[in-house]
Amino acid sequence: MSVSARDALEYATRDEFLKLYAVLALGYVLTIFSTSFAGTAVTAFGFLLVSLVALAGLLAMLVAAVGVLHKIIAES
């Protein structure tokens, strides 16, 4: 089954998908920034805080990826 580029782009830029993409991007940014600051954490509390933010970013990316895949599979 062939899908035109216009239909594929329209499907990928629906509001529901854009929200999931935003969560995915936010999770990525949280993960990257927190891991870059992990080496500069002087105290154990600072390192714990940075580690928790990194884990939250990874969780957000995982949830968004699963949400996108579920939406694609459910609508096909």
C-alpha cells in the first residue's frame, strides 16, 4: 500500500503527535543537560539531583516513544 508524502506529513504533524514529540524532545534535553552537569556536581546531593533529573528525562523519552508507537499501531 502506497502513501503519498503529503498524507504521511499530515498524519505525522497531528496535534496528538506534536504533543508526544514535545515530550520526547524535553526528555532528551533533560537527559543531555543533566548528564553534562553530573561531572560538575560537588556534593552528593547535587549528584543525586542531577541523576534523578537524568532518569526523569529517560523516562519521558521512553513514555513518548511508546505513546507514538501505540498511536501508530492503534490507528493502522
